[in-house]
Amino acid sequence: MNTDAHTREPSALEDVKQESLFKDPEAPDTDVVVEAALSDEMIDDILTALDDGREEDVRLILADLNAADRGDLLSKIGGDDRAFLIDRFPHIFTADVFSWLAPELARQTIEGMTPARVASMLATLESDDAVALIEDLSPSFQKQILLKLSASDRAAVEEGLTYPEESAGRRMSRDFVAIPRFWTVGKTIDYMREAGGEELPDHFTVVFVIDPLYHVVGEIPLDRILRSKRSVKIEDLALTEIHPIPADTDQEEVARLFRREGLTSAPIVDANDRIIGVITVDDVVEVVAEEAQEDIMRLGGVDSSDLHRSILPTAASRFWWLGINLGTAFLASSVVGLFEATLQQIVALAVLMPIVAGMGGNAGTQTLTVAVRALAMKELSKTNMLRTIFKETAVGFLNGFAFALITGVAAAYWFDSQMLGVVIGLAMIVNLVAAGLFGILIPLLLERVKVDPALASAVFLTTVTDVVGFFTFLGLASWLML
């Protein structure tokens, strides 16, 4: 029998079903390593199975996805399908899945659930993750959720919400191990064994040493405890070089401290220097990723939530930025208008104008990117500010001189005018020097007046390079060629 006409490639769902049939039911879950494998084909198969009512097939494939892939799935499907999956498979779409969603999408999705469902998810999380999950929700919905929590969980979440956004207090976990300085290693080990999973954090690597007023006086890595004899006193074993962080410290400053000191965890203290929480390196990794994404989006005048916002709010959030750009474009055009008579007599100038302005804008963007990063990393200060300004200006001059030769020769040959080559060459030098100078000055000035350089620098720099480029090019042409 010819079987070729009847064979076909198995779908992603069928692959998962076959794997499930041959999986050892007695094998523990920890022995199964599932690769992240959410392909577009798999998403299509899930949606097709949903349309056909084959919920068991959907459950099989969802069960073999990790939390990140489940979050990716929710991000890529429509709102109705998303709501159905979350409602139908609550044991699969657990709290850790929503941490993988973009903040705006997470907010929209969670606000579609009942307060009781959200509260049950929060109860499974550490306090910092619970705060992160509901901090963007409306105050009224937050209140409904908090009323459904236990008294201890509610107190922890409410305390976290009292700290400023993007602060160490919002990021800290209240689950940590702190012991008195007069204990011994043996007593510490016995305490941790007796406390077990109910009182101890799920994961921790450091034990903090405190005095009677809950001030941190030292810390001990777990391996240091396990390698010591039971009779050794904790105060003799503790490392006294600690880095307590006030709860209201900005999360970017926390990330810089971790990077500079090579920390894996640090205690968070209140206004009286009493330990109230701990922040760990996994929290800092999230901070770094979020801050980098935020700065990149701000350089383009957009928000990280734009992908999942509805049309009208997205258009409104971008309107003011585009309006500022329109105003600066009119300013640059008015400079061109001053030389209308010159342009009418020398048409070649209109052809070459965009070259001068474009080169200045690109050169300025290079300097601007370096400056914004240096400010974010606290690498610019009074000590090296003048040196950096001089360097960027000098770089602008050298590149301006090199491209002046290239552009001047090309323009002179193109339009058979040596003077035109001289004019565009001089304008190129002036505009690239201005690009280097203002590419560093604008972020510094915005930082001084407490405006985010990543958000506002680009539009001002573009205006400067356009205005300087047009004015220099057309002004020199009027002076030297007419």
C-alpha cells in the first residue's frame, strides 16, 4: 500500500501528547527538564484546539511550558482567549506567570480577575513579588484585594506600598534570617532546622547578625556557618563589612551598589537603621533590565507599555512628544526661511542642506548616548566633566574635518563649484563640533534641573544640530558665494 499520500507532519500538540504518553508517571517532576519551546506553530495549535473545544489537548501542552513561556503565550494572544485560558486553567496560570508580562498587560489582565483570585495568588508569593504584582492596579481594586488577604500578608503588602515607587522598599523581601550576636554556630543550625520551611525563606544564602535593637552588626554566608564548629560564637564568625540600604533608596542606586561591591544580598533598613527586609541579586537583575529598557524607550519618546495599551491612550501619550518635535521643526524651518533669497539663486544649496544637518544629528546622537549612559551609571562628576566635554568637542572637530574633506570634494565635483565645496566643508566642521559640544552639555543641563536626560535630550539636540547646520551652511553661502 502506498502510504506517502496519507502521511503528514505531526502538530506541536500531537508531539506533546506523544511525549506525555511515554513519560514515566513515577518519575519526580524535578527530573524533567523542559526546554522553552513556544513557537508560533504551537500558539496556532493551542488556539485551534480552543476553537474546537479540545481542552485536554490544551492542558497537556500548557503543562509542559515553563512560566516564561506561559507568560509569552498570554502576551501574544487576544484578550478573549487570554481571559478564557486564565479562567479555565487557574492551576497552570499561577502568580509567577504574571511576573513575565509587561506591566500594562499584567495590570489589564489582573484587573479582569476577581479580588479573591488575585488574593489567593498573592498569598503564594514573597512580599516583594506580591507588591510588584498589584502596585499598578487602581487603588480601589487594591483595597478589595487586600481585604481578602490574611492579616500578616496584608500588613506586609501594605507596608511595601507605602515606600516610593522604584525604591529599595518596594523591591525588598521581608523574608530573611536574623540572629543575635551572642548565639553559637550550633544554636544557629538548630534554630534553622527547627524553624524549617514555615518560618525560613524559601531561598537564602546569608544570615544577618543583629543587636537587641535590630541593627545589623554583621552577616554570615551559610557556607561559613556550615564549615565552623558548633561551639564557635556568631560574633566571632560574622563579617562586619556590611552594606545596609535605606528603604527609600532609588533602585538604580541599589543596582550600582551591588555592581560596585560585588554583592549577592544586602539588608534594607528603616529610618532608625533597623533591619526590615533584604534585597538580593535576582531583584537587582530585574532592576537593571527594567531601567535599561526604560531608558531605551525614553530616547524614542515612547513608553514600555505602548505595545499593550489601547489605541487612544497610546496616541495621546505620543502626541505631546510629537508636538514638541513639530515646534522644533518650525524653528529649524524659520532659519532656512531667513535665506530664501540665497536658496533661489543657488539651488544646489537645497540639495546639500540635509547632508549637513543629518551628519550633525547622527554625530550628536553618538555623543548623547555616551553621556546619558555615563550619567545613569554615575560616571560623570565635577572631577571629569570638563575633560569629557573637551574630549567630545575634540572628537567632533576631528570627524568634522575628515568629513569636510570628503563632502567638500564630492560637492565641488558634483556641482562643479570649488567654493560650494569650501562652504559645505566649513559648515560640516562647525556642525560636528556643535554636535559634540551640545551632545554632552544638554544631558548635563537637564540632569542639573532634575529632568530625565534620556527622555528630553534627543529633541533638544536635534534642534541644535538642525539650526546650527542650516544657519552655518546658508550663512556661509550667502557671505562667500553671493
